[in-house]
Amino acid sequence: MKKSIKETKIEKKILEKLDGKIKNIAEMMFEDEEILTLQNHANNVSITRMGYNDHGPVHMKKAALNSIIMFDLLKDSGVKFSLQREKAGTIQDSKISVFIASILHDIGMSVCRDNHEYLSVNLAIPIIDRILKKYYKNNTSRRTIIKTTTIEGIIGHMATQEITSIEAGLVLVGDGCDMEKGRARISTIISDGAKPGDIHRYSAISIKNLRIDKGKRKPIKVEIKMNEAAGLFQVEQVLIPKIKSSKLVPHIELCAIIDKKDRREYF
């Protein structure tokens, strides 16, 4: 299945941040025909049928990249992940659950929009089993814990379900941070009139850049630059509720800058 240049570049950026078992898992998932088909068809349903933003391979991989960047910032700051703190798994196990959940979180969009997080879980479970049985062949207990944490990340990405792990919170916020204008480019080009959900498209067009970096006061800083105030919808109605629903509020600085003049600090 042919990939776009943008998709290939994001894959390369992700792989540069991984090593060992998780890198092998990522390489396998990036070439898995079932995953690629589900991701591409999710985009067909989202963009072509519904006129929504990108919910396909580029978005899911961008969400994974965001989550991995934040994961590493937390690790470097000494923050313990839930599996690590509970002695239920290693840091690598936590990172694997975050990555797999991020890559699969929107595959339910290949069916429909409403409750797609539940559909994503249903479609993802056999894939998760297939991956973990290969890389955790002789450790049923660890495999089961990673599986349930991965499912929590998928079902929690819409902030409709309470999540309890830092791992799932990273999936939730990593998804919310994919809001730059490129995500709405295709749906805007092919639009043939007003449709439900247009506010997501128009507000995303206003976002010039989102940067995730080390914070001054907290481990993670998310800085969003936008051309006009319409982009605040993405920040205040999409991203902030996701951050508040995660376990990451104590670890994130968030600010939005509107056309270099109006700077708003949220956390």
C-alpha cells in the first residue's frame, strides 16, 4: 500500500526515538497490511464521506509521535509511569502500550464517527493480541497487563471514559495535540458546502504550529501558534478537556499565541 511522503517522514521521526523491542514493534506495525487498510479506510470515512479532519494514517502516526515525545520528557524528568509505579511492568512496557494505542486509536472511524473509540477497541483487540503474542510469547501476565493498558488508551482517547493511568493520558493528549492546519487541508479542498463538524476544520486551519518541548516549570511545554482566534476552539474545546481528563495536568505547561500579539497561559 503506497504511503504519502508526509506519512513516511513521520514514521522516520518515530523510529529515531525508539530502540529495541518497541522499535521492532513499530517497524512491524508500519508495514502491517491490516493496520494500514484500517487507517486508510478511516480517512475515507472521515474525509470523503463526512468532510471531517484527517483521522487516517498520518493523524494516528502524528498522535503516536506526540505521545512518544511527551513520554520521553516525563521519563527524563523522573516521572514514574503507572505500570512502573505499581510494579506491574517496565518503562518499556509502558511505552509499548502508549505506542500501540496511539497507532490504533482511530481505526474505529473506518466504521463510523459515533462511539468510534469503542469500535476501535473491537477492531484493535485481535491486532494487539497478535503483536503481543509475538513479542511477549512466554509472559502471559505481562502481555495481559500491556493489553489492558493499551485498550484503556484507545477507549479513553475521546475523554468520554475516565482513565486512570499516565499511559492512557499520554495517548489522550497526544491525540489532542494533532491540530495543525495540515490536518484539515484535504477536507477543506474537497468541501462542497457547510457540514456538521466544520468548526473543527476551520479552527484547525488557524493553527500554524504546535510545539512540544521541555517546560520551564513542568516536564512538558505545549506551545500553540495561530493566525486568528478561531484556533482557540481547538485549544479550549478539544485539547484542554483532554488534558484535564488525563493524569497529566501537573506535568504540562500550555500556552496559545494568537498572531504574536495575544499570549494565553492555561496551565
